[in-house]
Amino acid sequence: MIIINPDKAKAIWKDKWRAARKPLLASLDIEFMKAVESADTAKQTEIASKKQALRDVTQTEIAGNTPEEIKAVWPSVLN
């Protein structure tokens, strides 16, 4: 019988979120620098907000305890 440790499974799943957000943050970094170069403060604010949402993704609670319930949680900001 295999016993799943829900806390470890959730931590592993959140590591997958971190891996998924890495290229998104890198892309936003490029957009942000372009906005800085063009002095577009509205765009800078918009991008900063998106980046913060990506940073906050790991604060998302995962309510389930089974592997299926844990894997069912995928924050929309990572899509």
C-alpha cells in the first residue's frame, strides 16, 4: 500500500507552479524594461501587478489531500 503525504505532495505541486511561472516572469521582465525605456509608467504599473500576482501564486491554498485533488488546483495566472 502506498501512503501519500499530502503536505509533501502539495509542496511538490507548488514547485511545478514555480517552474511554470519562471518563463512568464522572464517575459514580463523584458516587457517591463521596454516600458522603462519608453517611460510608459502605466505599462510599468500593469506589468508590476502581473509579476506580483505570479509571485503570490504559491500562497494559493490547496484544499484537497488526494493526488487527484491536489493536481486539480492550477492557478489561472499560470495559464
